Amino acid sequence: MKRIVLLACVLAGCAAVPKSASAPMAATSPSVEAPPPRPLDHSEFSSNPNGQLSEEQLQTILASPIELDLPSRVGVLPVITATDWRGPSPDYDDHVPAGLDALVKGLRKDSSFSLVTEMMPIPSGALGMEALREAAARYRLRYIVLYREVIAKNHYVNPWAWGYATIIGAFFLPGQHQIAYGYLEATMFDVKTGLLMFTTRRAIAASQTANEWHTDEKLDHLASSTAIKFAPQLATDFLVDVRRFADAAVAENKSRGVTDKLVRSPTLPGASADSTN
């Protein structure tokens, strides 16, 4: 009977050893907190225009905090509709969008950019994003504003056209109603990372009455004057979106535990004071 009691005590003591030994190990193991993600300092995109992001690169971009460094040098690059040109070395300089000058003047009035320069126009789809980064590097630009005008033109007869029956009326009566409509678009492009930051778009429309002479020239003039009229408003919308982007970046960075001052931007009245240094 004594042997049985002694054996039971030995077994009970052996079973308690692992528990007492493992308790100090669990108490001394420190908790490791992952460091906050760092902002992108290079482009993850390849020079292939079709894009070849791996899953790891995609997740890296989405997980990285947002950086905005203003005021900085910016270039306004007009993107024009590609045309089936015949002959060598087409010259696109005479196809600068009509509203470009008014847009640039509007951006130069603001403190968001230390320099606003116009860049040579390119046809849509002619260059990949990495080629745009190289062109911007030649200007030493931190950001690019991609500017595009999409304007449709049309015309139809109005009640004045009844006067054409007099023959003489066809020479001077405004029997044609002409319209131009579409939108102006500006997109902020980060040269350092190759990321598109945001796009601002403004719808435009205008109309006029005219006679039947030189219809194409009158429609082109209507489209150009409409773009010039609304380009300053696009500039205002774009600058407001710069502030909105800054506020959104600050809020998103805070939610990810990033406390570094990665967002520097001029503020509008009522804007978040955290978006500046």
C-alpha cells in the first residue's frame, strides 16, 4: 500500500513539472508590434504599357501611406486625340488644346505649386506612364497635370431656315443652330511613384445660331471659346481637389498608425490644419 501511494506522488510531481516550467517562458516572451508601412519611394510599375504588377507589388502600393509634397514644381501636359497622320514626324504643337493657357494661368495664381510650366502635347496612348516620368524628369518636375478636352460638335436647322425659301434669306438668315458639348479633364500624376492621384472633370456646353456659311470653322471656334471659358473653372475645381486629397491622405495615414508628416499642402479656410507641417 505504501508503494502505491509513493508511486502516485512521483507521477503527480512529474506531471506538474512541464506546467511550472512553461509558465515563466510565456510570461517573458515580449509582444512584437509591426512597424508602420513606409511611403513609396519608387515606381512599382514596369515599362510595359499593358502593366505587369505582381500580387506582392499590388498589395505594397495599396498598403503604403500617402505622400503629398507641396508646393512643388508641376507641369501641365496636354493629351490630344490621336490622329491617323500620313507622312513622317507629325507635328502636334499646332494642336494644343484651346483651354490650356487659361488652365495654366488659373493654377499659377495658387500657392500649391512653386512653378507651373506647360509641356509639349502628346497624342492619347502614344506614351506609357514610365515614358511620362522620364519626360517629367527632364523638366525636374515632381507632379504632372494631364489635361484633356473632349468636345463634340453638332448643328441642325432652326425655324429661321424657313426664310431660305426666299433664296436671298439663305445668305444671311441664322437658320442653323450649332452646339458644342463635352468635358474638360485634369489628372494629377505623381512622377516619383507613377501613381495617378485624382481626376477632376467639368462638363461644358454652349450653343449659337449662324447662317449656313463656313459651318466647320464656326463650330471649331465655338468649341475653342467654350473650352477657354470653362478652363478657369476647372482650375478652381482642381485646386479644391488638391486640398481634399490632402485631407483624405492625412485621415488615411492616421488610420494606419502613420504619424510622420507625409502631407504638406496649402490649406483653404476651414480645411484641416493637420494637412500642413
